Amino acid sequence: MSDKLQVAVAGIGRMGMRHARHFANFTPRAELIAVCSPVQAELDAAKAEFGNVRVYKDYEQMLEQEKTLQAVVVASATTVHAEQAIKAIERGFHVLCEKPISTSPEISQSVVDAYNTSIKKFPNQKVICGFSRRFDASYRDAYQRTANGDIGTPSVFRSQTCDKLDPSGFFVAYAEFSGGIFVDCSIHDIDLALWFFGEDSKVKSVTAIGITAVQPDLRKHNDRDNALGIIEFYGGKIAQLYCSRMMAAGQEDCTEIFGTNGKVAINTQPQLNLVNLYEPTGIRREIPSDYYGRFREAFITEANEFTASCLDNTAPPLRLDAAVRAVTIGCALQESLISGKKIEFEENGKRVEASKL
């Protein structure tokens, strides 16, 4: 067998193609050997770009027939993330699953349960959820400064994920399956809050509000195009989130962590590069047009660190159970957004009252 990690990508749409390129071209210790998609045009595009990569329309067929396969990247539609991840886990493959694991806390937990069972049989198996911002150099710098105590005790977290406006109506159709703006957009910010505050932080309450400023049809899917959320943690910490799909200039993702002795801020003045444009109307700089434009290098780092973890049998770069916590918080925020009610939790994680949706 090759000394390189043998990787297959499930779901070869826009995000899947990005993962495939990262493992094929930017991860020296990995080799892309197969891709899978039910869409023939996507398979044709992958074959044209990657040459001798093998293509499959059937996911399980790929898992069965690729005898040298070691790792699977699940980048399919969110609705099948958990199902495909579990099938790969049960066969002993390493798995990198795109976020979120699922739009349901219970289904997300089933992936963790499958992994906990599988690792008894395959003790070197690695399974992670792809929260790309944890691999971003700026976020890592901020995290290390916070962990070092440079800002005292982190107490208030404020973060946003704001996408450039897409007038095509894509997000209206996507909202039927995405789990809503908090589960889709804010899941990264929620994960960051857990990272900076501690992955075992316990949620006390969540509350959210939102509007449909530019895409009123989102309401038929219980979604919004702009929303604000507040997460209260036991132990006296709070997080404020803003998510939007109507930015005019481009992708605006930034984060601030306020501590008892100072704060750290990441990307509060977004920029595409170090170029300033001097024009008759003034001086300006451009910003990335989409999420990938901002975090491309983080995705590549993620691919390399996942590969190293698999080959060297070192600890995975992320805890899988934290991904379930993020989905649980995101779903609660989405429920609060629609119901208009504050949702409270006991310190053991149990809901104070049952779901009303």
C-alpha cells in the first residue's frame, strides 16, 4: 500500500471539489483515489480535473470496491452527512465530515455513538467535523493568546458570519434542508464560542430574533436572512452572534473575545489583500467575495492536519462531541428565532421545557 493516505470524497459539488483539490494538490501525504456523486456532470468534472481518479454514483459501492481506501471526506448534502459518515465509520475508515454533522442533535449524536463503538474495533480511527475556522492562522493566534491569559478570563464573545447577497434565490431553496440560518451560517461562530470558552461549557439559555430584509420567501421554511442570537453560559459567560445573507461588499466574518484584562479581535476590518484602491470617490479595499475566499488556507491546513493524524496515529485536531454541542445550540437558537421564546437549559444539559416546534 502507498505510504500516502488514500482518500475518497463523497459529494463532488462546489464544496466537495474544493476538498478534492486540497487532498489531490495541496496535501503531500495524501492521494485522492475516488469521488462519488449522484450527479453525472459532477463526476465528469472531477474526471476531467483529476485524471485517473475513479468515479462512482453509488456511495456504498465506492466504500466496498476501493480496496486501498483509508479515509473518506463527506461533503455531500447536509441531509446525508450523518448517514454517510456512519457507513464509513462502521467500516473502519477515517472520516472528515463537513459541518454540520446533521441538522438534528439526536442524529448528530448517533454519529458520535457510532464512532465510540467503532473505535473499540479500530483503535487508530480518526473522525472529525470540519470546522474550518479552527485551522485559520489568525483564529489560532487569537486562541493561543487567550489560552495564555493575555486578556485575563474570556467572558464575552461576539462573532458574525455574513455572506454576500446572492440574488439567485439559492438560499431560499437551500433553507428547506439547511436547518436554518443559525445551524448553517452561525454554526462556525457557535463552535468558536465553545473553543474559546472551553468545549465543556454548559449552556444556560439561548434567545434569538431575526428578519427577512431581502428574501421574504425564507419564512415558508422557518428561516430568516438576518438574525441575532444570545447564548448564556453557566459560570457567567455570554456570546452574541450575528448572521446575515445580504452583505453588499462581500464576506464579512469577524470575531471579538472580551476578557477581564483586554480583548482580541479577528478580521474586524476584512480585506482581500494588502491593496488599497485610490479612486475619485476615496480610498477603498476589496474583501473576499465568499467564505472560501476568506478561509481557503484554513481548509488546506485542515486537510494536512487530518492526514497527519491518520498516518501518524496522533490525536485528532478536533473533538467530535463538540460538533454535537454546536448543533444543539444552533437548533435551540433557530427554535427561539421562530417561536420568539427564550429557551433555558439545566446545568446537566436537559431542556427546562420541551420543544414547541
